[in-house]
Amino acid sequence: MTIKRRSFLLGTAAVLACIPLRGVFAEITKPIEPIFDAHFHLFDPVFPIDANRGFTPPTFTQTDYERIAAPLGICSGVLVGSSFQGNRQEWLCGALSTLGTQWVGITQLPMDVSDEEILRLAQQRIRGIRFNIYRGDEIRIDQLVSLTQRAFDLAGWHPEIYVDAFKMRQHVAELAKLPNLVVDHLGMTEAGMPVLLDLVDAGAKVKASGFGRVEMNVPRALEQIAQRNPDALMFGSDMPSTRAKRPFQPSDIELIKSVLGHDLARKTLWENGRSLYQISANKTASMVLQTGGIR
């Protein structure tokens, strides 16, 4: 089989961009395309974990994540703060230091966070602020806009919102002005799709994640978003899928491929996320692409 030089070089560059997850890629025996996971969580009992609405998540460590993610080709991504970790930062900074430079974080912060703290966290590869409205964050839109703009001016951060997009229908104008707004889990509901698409038209990004927790026609949502903006969708595993009706499954990745086709799927599974989160290929990576796989 003849491999075109351009395709080979592009594929090689993508693979070399990845850092091994503590060596687990050494056992992969067949070539796979790299995947960027724009949304996952860790719950390590070494750090405090709070209950949220009476629920405490089970342990899910970096080792647990790697065991599932590595065989799928996931080798770069975004560790996201959750309602169970509140505004604490030690766990996130610690995890990013062991994950490596191909991984970044999204955190949660109080409204009165200092400029100095934002700048400190930016040095730890944290890229933005998450507003967890769906799980009970009580925040006014003017507060969200104010903190977002301050963090953007200081560190180039962007906002991420976990919300039923339908509930944001009166605030589209304000949200549309935010720099690189990201909406979690496809906006959660079918009723919210018109709002979500208006935000996409204004430049918002959307995480193709949480398929087991949303209330919508996922294939149709993926098609509609990609048609509005091919650069908008970013795959996220949402592992460990806490409180979802069903957890993440590898078939979620196959669904993206089958619905979007190869070119749009590669943007969703790799290019769009890497671009937004400003992750460059690590020149010190020691991975070698061979015919039989990655060694």
C-alpha cells in the first residue's frame, strides 16, 4: 500500500506531539490516531473531596484514567475542576505536574480571586475558569462577565460554562461577547440547541462530551454544530462520568467519526482542542513511529 508523503508527515507530526502517559503507550501494538480529551476529571483521595447535593464521587485517580485513555490514543487533554473540589487548587496543580506538558487545566475560582492568584495559576498550565451553574453555582451574568474579562486581560484565559443552554436564552448577547466561550456537554438539552447554535455563530466552542448525561439527539446536535462552525466542536470523554445516566464508552468516539466523517472528526478529536488550549508539540518527545505501532 502506497502512503502519500503529505499524509504520512501529518500523521507522524500528530503522533510525535503526544507525551506518553507514564509509559503506558509502550504496550500499544497497532497504529492509532492521537486523541485530545478536552474534558475529564480526577478524584484522588489524597486531596479533599466535598459532597455535592448529597453525592460524593468514587475514587478515580490518574492511574485509573490512563488505564482507559491510553489504549484509545488519548495522549493530551484538559483536566477540569468540579463541584466536588470547589475552589481548591493544590490537587489540580499537583496532577498537572505529573501528567506532563501536553496536559492543561480548567479551574474554579471565587469571584474575589486576586490578580496574583490568576497569574500564579497561569504559570501552572491552567487555561481558564469554569462556571458550574448546572450544579449550583449562584452567579449573576454581570459577575461572570467581569471575572472572565479580568482573567482574559491578565492571563489570556477563557470561560467555560456547565449549564442547560436553554436557561441562558436571555443572556445570549452578553455571552456572545466573551472571549473564546466554551459550553460543556453540548449545552445539555434539546431545548437549549437554538441558544447554543446562536453562541456558536458568535464564536463559542462546544465540548462534544457527556453523551450519557445529555437530553438530546446527539448525532443531530453534532451535525448542526459542525455545519455552523467546523472549528467549534472538541471531544471530551467526561471520565469518570459522575452522575451520568451511562458512563463514557469508546463507542462515543466512533459515533463522532461516523457522524462527522474523517476530516471533521479529526478536527473534533484533535485539532480544535489543541488550538484553543494552546498546546504545542513537545520537541523532547522520544516516541518513534514504526510500521508495527508506537514503541
